[in-house]
Amino acid sequence: MKIKNTFVGLGALLLLINSSCVEDLGNYTYTDGESVIPVVISEIQDNIVVKKGERLEITPVLKNVSDESKYAYSWYVTPSVTGGVLPEKTVLGDTKNLDVVIRLELGGYFLSCEVRDVERDVYVRHQTLLTVNASDVTTGWYVLKDIDNETDFDYINNDGVIYPDVLLNLASPLNSRLKGTAIAMAYQSTRYYHQQTDADGKVTTLANQSALHILSSEDIKTFNAKDLVLFKNYRDEFYIAPEVCRPQYIKFANTDLFMLNDGQIYAIYGMMASVGKFGGSAPGSYTMHNDLIGGFYGGMIFDLKNHTFYFVNAYGPAITTFPDKKATEDSPALPLANMDYTLVNLLTANESVTTTGYAVMKSVSKDEYYLGTVAFSNGSACPITAFDAIPSGCEFPLAPVKLAPRTGNFVYFADGNKLSVYKNASGLADRESVLKEFPAGETISYLLNPDTNPNYLVVLTNSSSGWKMYFFTITGPGNPEFEPEATVTYQGTGSGRFIIYRRS
């Protein structure tokens, strides 16, 4: 729903036009805002993004104004996030048209255009969103890749413009690539803390920052998401860095940051101020799988050493076992600790208060595979709601690339240039089917069903000429089929490994 942010003011009273009230008007006299001041402000974008230091020019259209000299004009901003304090107002201009070089701090603001009737001291105000960035690399698609055993990423903005080799060309310092092949990346929109020391030795803590966390096979780096300045490298990420640098995965879930390195789980609890460093790993003797499912209240991981699912609380961090799955009429009980199964993949479908997904598992003593249905909310409830055998001969369990879609009882999987689907429904003659074959020489490396647009299936492939990213339109919710031709395709150099979409 689109809300028109137009306000009418009379002294200290604000009347919001185009909003709704309860129909019981009571014993009051109401005056329509347009009869107080009929001016209408238009031709201002709903969402404006500008880089710090750039000139912002806006020419509004005023309707129902016969003599513009009768009005006073004001342009000002207030922070869009205030942290519970009274927002500070910064005036940008006092003429009808705005023409100003933006010197504001990086972040989000409400930009207001106010037109005041000087004689009657009433005004109308139009409000829009203003985002001040220090980099062209903001909202859009990020393709994490490696080239010549170094990790970088390409950025694609919402207009389809590609910015290649961002860490090489746009980060500070330049050529901030990571050694090794690309593993994963995570965008943390807020609640990241970082300490910096100036030339005089003064230490300043930057609070509530946004950050980009990037993992390669040999390094970890964190960048300021607003200006791509390097915050931390591997040694800086920890209070005491582990001797073995073997990054596995990183995930920002709700307010917490989880990271797997060398079989150990680390976390930064997001509900408390910090300095943005990982402490010690969760105590215990274990070897964690690469995959992690995140939720609102913690994470779900699997220990390959003890064949046990654990709930991980970022506060600590601390790990605890889950309750076992109870027997039902359709299935026997399933212990989640010291299991007779090991984990192949832990797949996230829809991340929410209850995160859904699948656990692909293999018997430790037999050549048998199973698909566990996951509904994970916290550590006090069993996250496995069903546990079904995968028919013998299926290619799905060992496929190198898998994706749990946001809706539907099936899993996409890929091997080589073939994209297929496994349907998790008993009684089907054919559980697996090939959906699409990509051109010879292309190998599918990653699949994504983005939460920003669940109607898209995004397919990342690699070939000798570089990566390609295809966007296919899914034909209906809960349906694995999609339109045969991609709606849009992007390509770049290097080998693409991971995709994220950054919202802001």
C-alpha cells in the first residue's frame, strides 16, 4: 500500500490528509485540510538516493497557487531512525526549488518540503525518503566470485548497471580482495560496531553500522557497507584469532551474527553494544557442518563428529540439544542427538519467526538417504517435523547445488548444466525431473529464490568465459516450473559462487 505523505499544519496542530480515522467522529467539528490551505505539492520522488558531496536539485510542482510570493518555503531533513530521541532538524533551503550540495552524514532521512501561507500561518508539507550514501554500491545484487585465486564481487544496481570487481576498484584501500576462493557473504543492515583509532591514539566506537562480511577459503573481511572502507580482516575479527583460518559460512539472522570457522561456531549477540569482534567459540568438542539455518531466536547447526543437531544461542555463544522428534502414526520417533544419520545439507526455505527448510541426511551404516522437513523457531521445540526416505537411485541427495524454495514441497537441485527438481511426495512415479538444460560448457554453481521477489528463480552458472546470472519467472506459488526463457541475464568475469540481494 502506498501512503501519500502530505501534511497540513495549523499552528501546532497537524492534520494528516489521505489517512483514515475511526468513523465515530464524536462531538467535534472537522475541517478538511484542503479547505485550510489548498496547495498541493507534487513531482517529488518517493525515494531519493544521493551520494554525499553530490548536488541535489528538486523542482516541485505547486498546484492551486496563484501568487507564489504569498508563501514561504522550507526544505529540511530529520533522521529516519532516531533511537528513541527527538529527531534533529537540519534545514537545507528556504526557496521553492531545492539546490544544495549534500553534506549530511551517511544514512536515511525524511526530506520535507514545506509551503507556508505567511498571512494565515498555515502550511502544507510533503515528505519523502532520502538516503545519503558514500558509494554507488548500495541496493542491488551482489555476485561473490573468485578470479585467479582471489575473491571479489560484482555489483548490479536496480537499473541493471554492473560495477565489476568492487573490492579491486572501489573499496578502501583499493585492491582489498581476499586470498582464496569465494565462500559466502552476508549483509548486516544495522547493529554492527567497530572501533577505530586515530593518529593521536584516540579510540572511537562506531555504533549501529551496516556491514558487508565476506568469506573466502583463506580469509575473512568486513567492510563498511556505506563507503566500502575496510573495517576488519581475519585477525581483527576476533578477540583472539583462531590459529586455523578455514572459513565455512557466515549468516546475519535477525539481530545476531553467526560464523563457522574450522568446524567451530562463533557469534556476536546483536542486542548488546560491542566492538564487533567474535569471542571464543561455543564450548565443547565438535566439528560443525558448513550449513546453518538462522531464525529470530538463534541458529540450527549439525555436529558431524557426534551426529547431533544443536540450537545455538548467540549470547555466549552456547549450544544445546533439541528435543527429539516424537513418534506419530506415520513415523517413528527420531532422536536428534547421537543420530544414526549424518548431514549432507541443511537448506533454508523461508526465514521468519519459524524458519522452514530441509535437512538432507544419510544413514551412517547404509547407503540410504532421507529428507527431513524443518520448522525451526527456538531451542525448546523439535525442528524436524517429518523424516522421509528418499527412493534409491535418486540423483538429488548427492547433487552439489541445492535450493529449498520459499514455498512448495520440493527442492531444486543441479549438477553440471542440468537444473532438476525433487518432489517430496510419496506415491509419485517420478520424484525427479529435469527442468532445464543450460548451454554446454556452463556449470550451475548457485540457486536463489529471493525473498524480495519469490516469483523469481535465480540461477548462477560458470563457464570458461565467466559467470552468468539468469532470472526465471516461476509460473505459480508452490510450483517448481518456470518460464523457459530468462527475463533478464547478467554476466561478468571470474567464477560466481554466491548471490545476495541488498535491500538498503
